[in-house]
Amino acid sequence: MFNDVVTQMKKELHKVIVGYDSLLELLLVSFFSSGHCLLEGVPGTAKTLMVRVLSRILSLDFCRIQFTPDLMPSDIIGTNVFDLDTGTFHLKKGPIFTNLLLADEINRAPPKTQAALLEAMEERQVTIDGVTHPLCEFMVCATQNPVEYEGTYPLPEAQLDRFMMKLIVPYPDLEEEVDILQLYQRGFDYHNLETVNIDYTLTPEQIAALRKEIFQVRIQPEVMEYITRIVRATRESPHVILGASPRASVVLFQTSKSFAAMQDEQFVTPDTVKQMAFPVMRHRIILKPEAEIEGLTADGVIAECLEKVEVPR
């Protein structure tokens, strides 16, 4: 059942998004695992577009925040406003009170504003003037440009760790880029997505049922130990200053179960864990400067760790 749902969802996404099949699958893994996602790619690679279309398929409320250097925390979470007529304060909710929040170019805002998302991402709630306001179904999809660093504020490690996955959005290949032009030739207008006919949508009850399927996927103790050994291996690597935290173990566990469910598998296999290791841990590893100078990447470190850790039989 789960595989059929994912196939239908990807079919709807591909009405607008050309290519990126595995990337869309990982985005769905992040959503069904109740996690947040960081999309990194140069401008013009459809990062915002894929999140907008996903919100329509999931029938979720959607808000977009364009992060800028002058953006204030109150612009995100909201503030209490004094009503002259009644002589009382009332809450003016910010865009964070939604289901699917797109934080566009999140590294453009200063750390104080970035931190406004921390409580919401971790606790699914926000606190305004000492009063806590719960959030319902809530997912943050943040985008950032990996090339242009002028006027940007790199996300602190504590906030990066809140993202379940970091997905790299590459350029499309030649055939896919030609298909994009053909899509526009047929009349597609990304400014007006309402004209796109979405035939398949999910209800909250269906989403809850699919997440229940994920919970029922079994994972053997040997595979749990395999997950832990992989994460611990990143801390022991001579190329890193900081390895992946225990939260990475939990996330790797959760996403592996989600991915297995999406393949209609009853058990998590070591191969599934290997596939999830890169998007789960690449943003949780800090390389030593000399390793970066030598051209080593976080993905390279993860690949080394996967080679060293013995695979359970």
C-alpha cells in the first residue's frame, strides 16, 4: 500500500518537477518520519517549487518566508498587539503557524532570527511573551545556496542538527533540462500552480495510517547495532572535529524504517541504512580544515565509515 501511495505522489510531483526521482523520495521519507528537511542547491533548481507542490498533494496549509538580513524573530513567530478598542492584547500569529513552512534562503537571516525556529522545530510549539502555543502537523523545509556566501550567516550546529535530512539539489542532466523547456512549451507557469491539475491528494487520516505502517516495520537488534556503529565511527574518524550525535542514530533508525515501508518491506536491511546514512549525517559532521583543503567532504567521511563498519549478516 505504502509503495502505491508514494508512486502516486511522485507521479503528481513529476507533473511539475522534472527528474529528481530519488530526491523527491527522500523528501517524502523526511515528511513521513515527521522530520524537517534542508535543501541545498544553487538558485533555479526548483527547490521552492517542489515544496509548494508537495503541500498541495498533502493538503497542508503552506507558508513561505523569504529570509533576509533585516528579518526579526517576531516576523516569524508573531507578536502580541494592543487593541485600542478593547484595551487588551491579542496574538497576531506569524507565518510559523502553518503545516508546511518553507524557509527560503535560511542562511540570509542573522542567528537570532534563525533561532526563532528552534523551539518550533524541536518541540512543535512556540513561546510568545511567556505563553506557549502548540503547533499541529508541522514541517520546515529550508533552502540555502551553497555557492554565494556574501551576506550570509552559516547555520549553527545546534540548528543543523534539528534537520532530519540535508538533501543536495544538483543541476538536471541534458535530457531533463530539455524536458523542462518542453513543459513550459505546453503552457506551464510556475507563478500559477493552481492551473496544475493535481489528481491525487492525501487526507490527515491517510497520513496517520501510513505513519502507523512505518511503526510496524521491524528492525533486528543486529541492524540497530550496525546503525550505532556507523554513527560512532564518524566520531572516531581522524578527519573530523565533531562527529554525528546520538540524535543522528535515532534519525537514521527512523528514516530507515520509513524508507523500508515505502518499499513495502517488513524489515530494515543494512542496505537501507547505507542509503539513509548520507542525507542523515552529512550536515552533522564538522571536518578538520586540513581535510577540507585536501578536498575531503562529509559524504567522503561517511563512505569511509561505511567501508570500515562490518555489515551484519
